[in-house]
Amino acid sequence: MITERQLDEARLAFGRLREAMSGVIVGHEEIVSGALISLLCGGNLLLEGVPGLGKTLLVRTLASALGLQFSRIQFTPDLMPADIIGTDILTEEDGKRRFSFAPGPVFAHIVLADEVNRATPKTQSALLEAMEERTVTVGRTTHKLEEPFMVLATENPIEMEGTYPLPEAQVDRFLLKLEVHSPTVNELVEIARRNTEGQGIILPDPVASRDDILLARSVVREVPVGEGLRKFVARLVLATHADADSAPAVVKEFVEYGASPRAAIAMLQAAKAHAFLEGEPNVRVRDIEAVYHAALVHRILLNFRGDAEGVGITEMISEVWRRTKVT
Amino acid sequence: MFSLSDLLVQVGRRHRRQRGLQLAAWISLSLTFVLSVLVPAYLFASTTQRLLVSLWMLPVVAALVVFAVAGRRRIDISRILLHIDQQLGTGERLSSLYEVSSRDGPDVFRYRIEKALRGKPLPWRRAMPLHRSTVAALCAAVLLWGGLGTVVTGLWKVGADDTEISGALATDDGARGRESSAVAEERIRDDQQSPERSTVAPDGAVDGGSNLREAILGASTHIDVDGELLAALAMLEAFVTSEVVGGDASGAGFGQDPGRREQAIARAESLLESAQSELSSGGAISQASRDEMIALAASLAGAIEENTLAALAETPTGIGELVSGLATEEDIPADEQQGISRSGGPEDPAADQDQDQNQDESQLGTSVGGPSTEDSASDSAGLDAAAGAIERPLVSALGSPGFVTEKLGGVLTDETTFRELLTQGIPVEPIYEPGGGAVNSLELDPLRLQAVVEQRSLSMKQQDLIEAYFRAVTQGGT
């Protein structure tokens, strides 16, 4: 049972966290909010954007503000799974040789998987267990990852040659997918000023602890959602299936596979976190709307015709939202 | 003070009422509409009053039942609360509060939500208005139902009149049948005892005509028609205009005294002109004229009967055939009667109704015997020309030498109006011409009947009934 004091403490901690990130990251409120939501839900975040938009800085700032262990993995075609999860190495201690486990960079609280689509599917799959089960299995030994654990992966939508699109099973394990857009003029001016004046970018000191995050997670899970809204979310997800009666024509025509049940879970979890961050005592429709696109956009697979005609999934799920009534 | 439990009770009650009202409105509107379509189609024209009222009350009963049932059905309160949230813009707090209300113990979120809800008014009733479509359906149903009630009331009255008229006709038919049967038996006995007094055919024809006229006007107690006067008018007019005036048999009827006959004709013409002028001036026939016409008609009838008996006595073969026709009348095959009925048109409901009535009355006529079969014979003879040759024994008898049956002016159709129907030679009144042999023709001046009908402001329904009667008569019924 969450007390009023715990609720207030959790909110204050994340208020400080958001403020600290805003001091470093210019603009990108949606991205910052998405990162915090993923952190509150214990989910993973997939960021898509061209290089140089501050994706890595965002992750580093988050880790710094939380005082958590941060690691960055640059995915390349020759990256091997052992390079991510670690491996058993032969060590000698007191004249005795034995194998001991050398943890890879995945053993951190916040892992930045930079350009995750440049590694081979085999290497990408090395993250699957860590992302979903919060464990890493090397040989016969399963190692538990320490909470809070979160993977923030980035994708580069250009330079698609030599890339390996993430397998559906892995994409589905990302709670949200956010597109990082180019900053506006004012934002760009501010970015330039911060990077060229004074001491440059200074990462924030920790403003929230690991316990604060765990407490906030437990609070978020208790945020109430009306039964009607749960049904609404379910209808939204089902409407992305081509064989659903409630699906719009564009879905029926161009969708091969609709969103999985994970989408409904992610949407409700993210909506709860959004309401928490907004200081609301309950989930509202606008909370669902705020996370709707990010929770669905990477979970819908177009058919051949949809791919050939370049159908936009964002527009498609916007149509689903418009056609699905709350009550 | 905000209270979720109170709110749930009130919201649930209101929703149930609205749902019940909505369903009841549409159900009642649908039923009323269907009934409104069927009533003008005369679906209920032949139904009983109780059934008519029951059908009229059906939409109301159905609406009440639906309202009651809808009020007892389970409701999705979370969905209703979410709807109210959406309408009032409360940030889905009501539905969320309902969700957390089931949690045990104190809950910080419930406390926060209730605190937020207490902060501003919650006009939840505004979020649950009665739908315009429901109101429209309700209003339409009430208006339509009221209109239907007016129609039903009208049909009710007509139905009551029809029932009385039909009852009177049936009573009259029955009484006439019994009387005619007795007369026929007595007549046959008389024939056996004294062949020279074979007055069966003329008597029968007279009785048939009288009975027919009485049947037409038998409802006079209900529609206030002076049947006796009408019969007298018909008799006088027939006497004046028909060939019986100049025939050989007329001399016998007036004791071989042409002067007396001419006086009777002149007197009859005078009375008819007087009656015609009185009627055309919009008034009624005076009591003195009425009495005088009735008296003259009675005397003429006696003279004609005497004349006809004399003529019939000279043609024993005709008597024999007539008697055999009377004897075999009850053996008319059913398919032959149906063939007669079919002449009214199989595809028309009115014709069907007429057929039914015709069949019923044919059966009645068969059961009551002699004189009514003579009516049928005379009438059927007229129908032969109109609907095709349908031979019946009695028709053959009447159509043999010594009997001349008047032909209809044309084919009776469903479009035939009342006036047309009457003016096409519906045989109603027997006319005899002693000098010209046994001439048996039936005639009724429709102007007289129409005048009386119009003067008494009979409804179309009642006129239709009279018309239906004539249809039945011309098709072999009584």
C-alpha cells in the first residue's frame, strides 16, 4: 500500500530528475519524458534519429542524474554477443587456473546500444534475454542483472546499407519507440551556446537514487485505470489487426501483423507513468494518447503492399485512434 | 459532499430509465407504425372490437414491458462513469475512483481523486441527457398512436354498425327462410290438391322480390329506411313502366276492364311524379302520399298475382319444371356455387369478401329452401349474362317459355359503383304482365334507394355493405 508520503517523495525525485535533464538537454521534452516513462515502467527505449541529435547525451545525462552505472555499446557488424554479455575467461589466482566470468557492458543500470541495427541479428539477440528477463546466461550460468536496468537503443534511419533491421521479437521488447527530430532554431541556438560557452556540457550530479526509482516504479503500478479505459486500450490494439472488425480500411489493406498484447501492456504502463509524471492521481485518456504512438509504432508489421507503397505507420495508427471511441 | 455510492445509485437509476425509455420509444414507434400501415389497409375491418382495441393498446403494453425489462438488466457502470467523465471533462476521475473503490484499506489515490472531485461541481445529470432521437421517437410514437386511436375509434363505430346491420340481415334472412319454407310446403300441398291453383312460381317470385326488398331494407330499424314505402315505389314504377301494363294478362288482373287498368296506371303515375318531386325538392315523401302509394301497390300486387296465377295455369309444363327446380335446388353442386362466386374476381380482396359472403348466404339460402332459391334463380339468371353461362336447374326453369328473366346491363366488376351496380338491372322487384304471358322480371329503381341512402347520410361502409349484398344476390346468394 502506497502512502501519501511515498507518493510525494517519488514525485519529487522525478521532478528533480526531469529538471536536471532539462538543464542539459535542450528541447526534446518528449524524448526526455519517454526515457523517464521507460525508466518508471522498467522498460526499454528505442530511439530513432540521425546522428548528432543528442541521443547519447540524453542517455548519459539520465545515468548521471540518477547516479547509476552507465555503459555504452557501439554496435557494428563485427560485434559478437560475447562483446555484449561477457564471457568466461581463464584466470590464474594463487597458482590455480580457472574460468571466471568477465561481465560485458550489459551489466550496468543503463545501457546505451548505439546504432543497434548495425550488428548482426545474432548479436542483437544477445540483448533479448537481458531486456526481457533481466538475466544473462553465459555457458551454464545465469547472471541476474541489477535493477534498475534499462536499455536505450538508437537506430539510424539513414545509411541503411549494411544494417540489420531488428527482428520482430526484439522490437516488441522495447516499451516505446521515439523518433528524435531535429531541433528548432531556438533550440539549436541554445545547444550551440551551451556547447561553445563556458565549460561546455556538464553532466548533472545525481538527484535521485536507485531506491527512489524503485519506489517510483511501485507507485506507478498503483496508479488507477478505469475499466472503461482498459477496454479502450484493448480496442485500440485490436484495431491494428487486419482481421479485426473495428480495423480501419487502411489497416485491413496494408497490415500484415497487428500489435501484440505487449502493446496493450506497454500502453497502460506508460500511461500510468505519464499520469504520475503529470502529477495526476489516475490515468486519463490524454495519458494514453501521449504514449499511444510510441507504444504502437514499432509493433505493427506492414504487408508487402504496404511496404511497396510506402504506407506510413504513424498515419495509420492515427487513423486507428480517430476511429476508436473511448466509450 | 461527494459520495461515490450515492452517485452510483443515481447514475445507475437514471441510466436504466433512459435505456428503458429509449427501447420503449423505438419499440412503440415501430409497432405503432406497423399498425398505422395495416389499419388503412382494412386489416381490422373484420376484426372484433376487443381485438382491435387490443392491437391498438399493443404498442403501449410493449413499451411498458420493454421499459420494465430494460430497467432490470445489468448495466456497465464503469462505462457509464467513463462516459460522464468524457462529457464533463473530469479527467476520467469518476471511472478511476470507481476502480479504486474496490481496493481494501485507505488508498492514497482514492483520497486524491475524491479531493479533486470535491473541488468543483459535478453536474453529472448534464452528461446523461435524454437523446434527441429518443425524444423524437417518443413524440412520434405518441402522435402516431393518438392518430391510430382516432382511426381505431372510427373503425370501432363502423364495426358496431356493421355488426348490427349484419345481424339484422341475418335475422331477417333466417325469418324469411323459415317463413318461405313454410309457404313453399303449403304451396306444394295446395298444388297437389288443386292443380288449377298452381301459384307457386308467381307467389314465389313475389315473395322473392318482397323478401329481397325487405332484406335490403331490413336494416331500416338501424339505418331508418322506410322499406314499405320503397317497396311500394318500386311496385308502382314497375307497374307503370313495364310491359305488364299492355300485356294480355293484365286484363285478367283487372277483371277485363281496361278503364280500371288505365285508372290505376294514371293514379300510379301521379303518385310517382308527386313522390319524385317531393324527393327532388330535398324533402321527404309526405305521410298521405306514402299511405296512398302503399295502398295502391298492395292492390296492384293482388291484381298481378291473380293475373299471373291465371297465366301460369295455362302452362302446366312451366309449373312442372318450376316444381322440379324447387325440388332439386338443394342439390346444387358446391363447385357450381363456387363458379358463380368466382365471377366477382379471384384476385380482389373485396371480391373474395363478397365470395365469402356469397357462399355463406348461398348456404343459408340452401338451408332455408324454396322462396329464397327462387331469388337465387332469378338473380342467377341475370348473372348468367354478366359472368358467363352458369346453368342451374331453377335457372333453366325460369328461363323456359313462360318465364323471361331480365338481363344485366353489363358485366359486374369490382370498380362498379353503387349506382352503376343498381342501374345495371339488379332484379329486386318482380313485375308481371298478365296479358303477355308469365313474364318474370325483377327491378328496383336505384334512384329511390340512393336518395334514401344519401338522405340518411349513410356512411361509405354501410353503402359498401349494401353493395356487397347486391353483389351476393347477383351471384346466386340471398
